[in-house]
Amino acid sequence: MAGEISEADLIREQQQTQIANDPNAMYADAMREEKVTNILQQINPDNLLADIEHRIRGEKKDWTGEWVPISKSGVVVSEDLIAHFISFLGSILNQNTSMSNFSPQEINNLMDLIRNWVRQHLVVNAEAYGIAGQYSEYDRIGHIICATCFTVLKRAQNGQESRRIFKIMRLTETNNPSRNKGGLIENLKFW
């Protein structure tokens, strides 16, 4: 008959009600959601670009989480250099890249493109940036950029990052169907 609830549906509904009222289950749900939020915050492309910008400037995070200069020598990195590199990296280090499905060959091709651009850009603009002949500075900037780009691309190899994120989202939504579904989706607002 229409409108009747099967015994299995009734038991499932009772279990969900019991779980929804259990403080331990609510705590576990909150911890799962906090973990997802933390992961999403770590892979946020804006955070990566800000991190690279500070590292190119020669800064590090201190114990309070504030960016401070590593060297007291007062050597200032060109703002034009930083602007050009952050602009270039913004087209690579974004949500589309990290959530892509790259093959190893595609990653190698992208890394060649990045490496060649960085090398050529530093050599051609070295005088304008005030780093002409400072080969260790070329290397430092190149390593910062290439290492970061490589790790983002490796996470996207064969769609690993997107599968991991969506698996976590499915598990959280499956384990907690009674909560507002906007919670996890809200965490993905930068995507």
C-alpha cells in the first residue's frame, strides 16, 4: 500500500534518529567535517600562491605563524619579479589543475613548460629585477616554483586529488545524512 513504511525503513529511520541524538556521533561528525575543512584549506590555490610569494621574498613562518624575513641583510626582491611569477603561477596552481586527471607524460610536459618559462624569464629580465649574475638567486626562485608546481601536478596524477576529495565528501554525507548538506559544499566555495 502507498504510504506504508516497510519494517527495514522504520528500523533505519530509528537508527538515524538515535545516531543524530548521540553526542558521540555528533562529535565524530564534527571531527570528520573539520578534517575535510582542514584538507580543503591546505590545498586552496590562494594559500599556495601566498606561500610562494612569501618564499620568493625570502620569508619564512615563525612559531606564531607570521611571515618574517629569513635574512637580516635587507635584500629586497623586485615587486615586478613577484608580480610576474605570481601571475604566471596563478594560471597553473588553481583548482582546475589540482582537480584534473593528468597522465605522467602530461605532467612531464607541463613541468618542461614551467621550467623553460622560469629559466627564460629570469635570464631575460635579470637586470630589470636587479638579480643579474646572481645565479644562486635564479636557482632559489626556480626551485621554489618547480617544487611547488610538481607537487600540485603529482596530486592531480590520474585524478588522485579529485577522487580523494569526493570520496571524503561522500563518506561524510553518507555518515551524516541528517545535517545540512551545505556544510561541505560551503567548504568548496573557492572551487
